[in-house]
Amino acid sequence: MWVSRKRFEELVERAVEELPEFFKEKLENVAIVIEDVPPPEVQRELGPDILGLYQGVPLPERSVWSQYPYPDVIAIYQRNIEAICRSEAEIVQQIKETVMHEIGHYFGLDEEKLRELGL
């Protein structure tokens, strides 16, 4: 199932808007970007089929003494999500799960903990 970039952006924006207030209040200096597919170096390191990627310093690793001039980045890979979905409803659900998963990394959760939480 494929959707336009504009529609995909709307769905990602909606997924962020629908996050619980607790999470939204704590998100600071985070850019959420949409890319078609992961860059080659990410594909080599993490595999070509990843759906999203958090890049930054997780909150628990930050210090009041450190400054973070650049935003953390959450990349959502549109073509990879579309490739595993058969309907727009599945795309909507997968975007929600991917956004939550990557925000989990922002809050310092590792892959094992995210799996335990069903993300």
C-alpha cells in the first residue's frame, strides 16, 4: 500500500499529536523527519528494513552540564512502512507504533525493554 508524501506526513503528525500528554510534555528539541528509505550506512549497520531511527542523546544520559545545540532526530522511513502494510489503516497503526518505539529510545529505553512493552 502506498500513500502520497503529504498524506504520510499528515499521518505522522497525527501520531505525534495523539501521544499521551506525559510524553509530549517531555519532548524537547526533537525533530521528526520522513525519509523514503534509510541511508546506505544505516542499512548496512541496522538492516535495510528498519522502519524508524532515533539519533541523539537519550534523556537519561544527559547532564545539566552538557549543552545539546542540535535537535535529536527521529527518522521515519516511509517506503519501508508502506512495504509491510496492505491498507491505509495498517499504515496508520504502523506509524503510531514506530513513532512510539523511537520516542522510547529518546526516553532511554533499549530494544529489549521496548519489546517487553510491545513496541
